[in-house]
Amino acid sequence: MPRHFIRIRDLGSDARTLLVRAGEIKKSRFRSELLRGKTIVLLFEKASTRTRLSFEVGIRRLGGQCIFMTPLESQLGRSEPLEDTARVIGRYNDGIVVRTFSEEKVRKLAEYSGVPVINALTDQGHPCQVLSDVFTMYERRPDLEKVKVAWVGDGNNMANSFIEAALVFGFTLVLACPHGYGPDPSLLSEVQAAGAAVTLTDSPREAVAGAHFVNTDVWASMGQEAEQKAREHAFQGFFVDDALMSAAAPGALFMHCLPAHKGEEVSFDVFEGPASIVFDQAENRLHMQMALMEWVFTEETARTQRSISPKSA
């Protein structure tokens, strides 16, 4: 079976190894021929800057080629069943990176395509971004089990993936979300039952108290533009400024997955200030994506070689 990356938990015991490997790739400006002769499809139903660029550049640095497709260039969202589209893509190409709405679509592509599938974002999670964010924290605080992370704002796909990351990497996570805008409650209950140090509050100051990293995101994500006014009202007080950052641990750092609405979820001074590491996060998308593709395709290359090697007598 192909190796897929749909959720952070898919990494299993290799999760820490990927953090180390991303650091090696970053330090050495690594190139390889791992994907030589391979074509990876970027199947994106949602617009992207960092995700698309980091994967396209990463694929090329690993020696491969990529094809970028949107619903306008495919049968996605039209009459053809997704499982049929998946089987065709899998027969032409060697892997799929998909950015879509439902995680169910990602799982169906993985089930039917016959090639590795990487989840580059759904409404339920953003595992590639959060994996890169954990790497960004790891660069500064390798002792992740002693780290406290605060999430301030919408309990969106980013929040969900941070909850899962807290389980996998062992850091403490406190989420402050307005009433009615919390993360996936079943996921929260699941990781808490599994022993993860994850709590939910409606107080940003409580979440940030003593935190080493303070994280936020836009109040209205892509596809929620019609909710903007309602969300502006609901999210009053969920604003990361110097006053809120002062409640964090000394030397605390500010994180944001971008794009940001400066003056809405974060002040200009915090975003542009010395505590901000948002562009380190953005850069690290490339290095972590390369480490992730190594993890996926090294196994896939070995599997393919085993299948075509002559049987011993």
C-alpha cells in the first residue's frame, strides 16, 4: 500500500525524526534525485500562495516534476465520481498533493488512486502547515514537552491540527476561542482522553499566561467571507497586541500561518515586531514539505523497486 500523509498522527514514531530531517535540509540547502522521473499532481480546489510554492519548489529540488490542477482543469466538482478521477490520476502520475474542502475527498483519493496522497489542507485540518510550525518551535525549543503554546481565535482547521500535534509532540496547548467558535469537540475529547495536555477556554489572557508561543489566525477564513461582520462582533477581545503578549512567558514569540489581517486578529506592532517569527514559519514550509515528501516517497520508491525486482531462484 502507498504511504499517505493525511493527519499528523500518520507519522507515528517518525514524527520527531522529520523535525530533525527538516533542520538538516534547511541547513544544507539540500537537493536530491529522489523524485527523478516522477510527476506529482497538485490538485487544489482552494487558492494558495505558500502551500503551492513550497510544494512546487520542493518537488523540483527533489528532482521531480509537478502538474498544477484546479477544478477548472479537471472533473473535480463535476459529474465524474471522485473515485474514477482518482484512478485516472494515479495511472498517469506518481503522487497527489491535494488542497480541498473535505477530508473525506482526501481519503477517497488515497483509497482509489493507488499512489501516495498528501493532505495540503481541508476544512478539518491543515497538517502540513502545523507540522512546519512545530518545526519552527523546535528550532528554538527542542524540549517540546516543556513548551506551552497558546492559540487565540477561531477553532478552525489550524486549531484542530495543533490539537493533534500536541498529542504527537507532547507540548501543552491552551486554546482561547469565542463561544460557538471552538475546535472539533470530538477531536478535543479524543486527545484529552489519550493524555494530551490540551485545554479550551474563552479567555485569551488565560490561554497566553506563561506561553512560549502565541498563535493566531484570521477571524474569517477562506469561504467564510459572508460571516465577516458576525465574526468581527464575536471575536472582540481575541486580539493579539502588546498587552496580551505581556502575559506570556519572557521572550515569548508570535506565530501566524498567513495571510494576516493586521489590525484585526493581530496588531501591526506585534506582527512587525521582534517577537514575530511569521516569516520563519513561512520559509519552513519548504524545508518541512521536502522532509515530508522524502518520508512518503522513499518508502514508495523502495516498495516499487521490490515489486519489479526479479524473484530469487
